[in-house]
Amino acid sequence: MARVLTGDSMVNSVRKRTMTPEDTSVFTDDDILEIVDEELNVQVLDKLIVLHGENLTIEVDVPRNTEGSYTIPYRAVGNKLRDISLISGSAIFEMSQISIGELPDYAYGDSLLSYIDKFYVQNNKIHLIDTTRSYESLRIRYYLRPSFLTKLDKAGVISEIVKDTILNTLTITMSSVGKNFTDNSKYDIVGHNSPNNIKAFDKQPTSLTTGTTGIIVFNLDDFGKELTDIEVGDYMTIAQETPVPNIPTEMHPLLAQAAAVNILESLTDTEALSNAERRMSKMTTAVQTLIDDRVELAPKKIKPRHGTLASSIRPNNRGKY
């Protein structure tokens, strides 16, 4: 845990890198946390996503609706999707995207153009071409946006988890309670181990009791398979907040350095800024080397999914190619 930079230790790290005193009125702790959040989005997040390690990828199954129109999750990075597929029983059907300009080609159900498994995106909506097809849900995979970094006193620490299937309740006891917790807020649960991912989010409690310890109760039905990941020691936070960055631990110093560069630039300390930028460049190279190729001895297979040769690589009925 010593390597993990919580909101408190992140602020201290940035101050040491910039020699900014704690008693300054120029950069308060909240100012630094805002800069950290900004640098996470513009300097660090893209470096994590470009490696295609699926670090931030989550999936959600949205029940079928008759309109065939679905909203892109508002917490998706860049309001973009990773993948879409249709779920029917145990079968998964891949979806292919077409552009809006191609819509006239599918208007009349041309038999030469298969439109069953196709969709297009307009504004923040996913629209299926065929709205009559039978399926149970649309599976959406996307990059979940990391939450805003806060200090530890704004989070609770889970000490007990009790599921009651008869009363349909999930009761979570916290050894400490976030100072801004209210019963009408929505909550996230953040893992306490690297990569400190968001295990559940936007959950509305039915009751909250605070004191030396805290007890928060949810409807059990509001949790799906993510419930199996929640464990004692995880953090309970207000939705879109986190006491530790939702990225691999090895990237925490890089995030602190990016924030330091931002501050030194605003202070017009050119010599210190030049040194900080050179250090950040070296750190970026080192960190990307560390977190790339998450399974080193299992190289990814390259298989064309939509090309003319796709049919030649599909397995036969015995599972062989």
C-alpha cells in the first residue's frame, strides 16, 4: 500500500515535486486535486487506453427495448464505446457499425446487404438497424471514466458485507464514514488494491446510518455480477469520487509528475519546468514498458473480423480451422 498515492499522499507528492509550501494561498489542496484530475484526463488516461490492456473496460447488459435505441453510458470515456453485441440466451452476436451516410442502403432491407447485426451512432445514442430481431439484451463494453480524486476523509472503508436474499437487502458496514455522506446521494465502491478499479457505481441506498461507524443499505437487486468483486477493505464513496486514482499503481507517480509540470508552468519557473518535463518523458517511457503486454508469454492473435478472408479462418463444426 505504500506505493499507492491516495488523495492525501498525491497532494504531498505534488508539493514536494514543485517545492510548493502547504501554507500557500496560491495552491490549496483542493486546487492541486483539481489539477491532478485535469492531468489524469489529458496526460495519463490516453497512455493507458492506447496500450489496449482493457484496464478500464467494463460491460453492461441493457434489456431489449422495442425502439432499438440505447443511450451511451454517461460515464464512458470520451462518450465512446469499446464493443457492442447482442445477447440471446447463451449466444453472443457481434454487431457491426455503419455510418449515417450508409442508412439509405439499408432502408428497404436489400437481400444483398445483411442488416440484422448492424447499428449506427447518432449523438449519444446507439440505434439498431433491425428493430424486430428477437434478443434479450444489448451488451455494451466501454472504458469507464476514472473518478475525481479526493482525500481519504471523504470515503468510507467497508468492514462488513451482509446479503439478505429474503429481505432483498445488501447491508454494508463501514469502519469510517465519508464526511459528505447523505442518504439521498448515489454511491460508488472502489477497490482497495491495484488498480483500484470502480467495482460498482451510481448505487442509490435505501438508508444510511452514520456515527463512529456507518451502515448503508441497498436493494440487493440493484447489484448484479459486480457483487462478487466487492470485499472488506474496499472504499465506499460518493458517485464519481475516489480516494485513490483508478489506474494501475505504477502510473500514480506519473500522474503526480504531470500535475507538477502543470503547476511549474503556471508559476513560470522555466528551469524547474524544463527539468520536470524531461523527467516526465522518462517516466512515461518506463511506465508504459511496465504495464504493456499484460500477458507476456501469450501474444495476441491477429484475426481479420470483417475482411474478405474472414470466412477462411472460421472453425469448422469440429472446432478446427
